[in-house]
Amino acid sequence: LEQKIYERTESLLDTQKELLEDKKGLLEDKNELTRMALTDGLTGLSNRTHMNQILHKEFSRFERHNQRFGIIMLDIDHFKSVNDKYGHDAGDAVLKKLAATFDKAIRTSDFIARWGGEEFLICCTTIEEEDLLPIAETIRQLVATTNFDHKSQITASLGCAAIVKGESIGDLIKRADVALYEAKNNGRNRSMVSEFTDISLL
């Protein structure tokens, strides 16, 4: 009887161990699926979905505690010509190498995502408008001086905007986007800051 009880107890313990391992495996699979859903497959950076989550968290902090945040939109200049001249593999290599350089230019408290195509978005937490341009310029200069393993120099244009009261996330993104295209229209390879105006006029 004691032997049977011992064997049954061992069997129950083994079953419990297997169930715990299965549960752990499911949690790991779920975490991995979540990570993949929020990560850009090419660059390893956050993707647009993840950045939108980050922006909404920062917006909530701004509304509750008045802690301003800002964004920097970056677009690689003449990226189509890189793909056309050197092929899409070379274009992908540029995007991956660019993503790997961002850690050298942004603060540890900031977030960066591949926003789409050759466009990236940086969320700068707890920041004032006047502090955005120095960060953008550091990034711009880093891009311009990085060797991307082909003959063409890569440059980027950047648009910056800091949140203001009464503004939505969509309004903020639109202002940064307008500043980005002002940078492109003014010769590219430059950074522009959007000063807040009535968003209905943009």
C-alpha cells in the first residue's frame, strides 16, 4: 500500500511538473508573440503599433502631470535612389545599420520606432521644445557621418514638435510631419522645429 501511495504521489508530482512547464512554455510563447507584434521585423526597432502605445502613455502623463514630451520624425533623403541604384538589399542594409546607430544619439529615456518605409519616429520623454533640436541635430550628424558600405552618402531630414495643451497626438504628429517636409523643401539634411500654431491652419 505504501509503495502504491508513493508511486501515485510521484506520478502526481510528475504531472504537476509537466503542467507547470507547459504553462511556462505557453507564457514564453505569448511573450514572444507579443514582442514580435510590437517589433519591426527588419530593423529590430519598435514598430508603429508599439510607438502609438508609447505616445498614448506619454500623452496620459502629460494630461495628468503636465510632463511635456516631444517627437522627432526622421526621413532618409533620396532613399528611393539607393534602392534604384544599389538594389533593395542595399536599402534594407541601410535601414538596419541606421537603426543600430540610434542608441548613440538618443537618451536612454527616449523611444524610437520604424514609423514606415524609410521614416522613423523618436519619442522624447519629459522634454521642452528647445531641447528637441540638439537631439535631432546629433542624430542628423551621426547619419551623415556613418559609413553605409556603398559610395553614396546617406543623409536625413528631421522634423520636431513638442506637445502643447489642447493638442491631440494626431495634431502633434502632423506638426512634426510639416516640419520634416519644411526641412526637405529647404535643401534636406537639416532639422526643423515646429512652433505651435492653430492646428486648423496647418
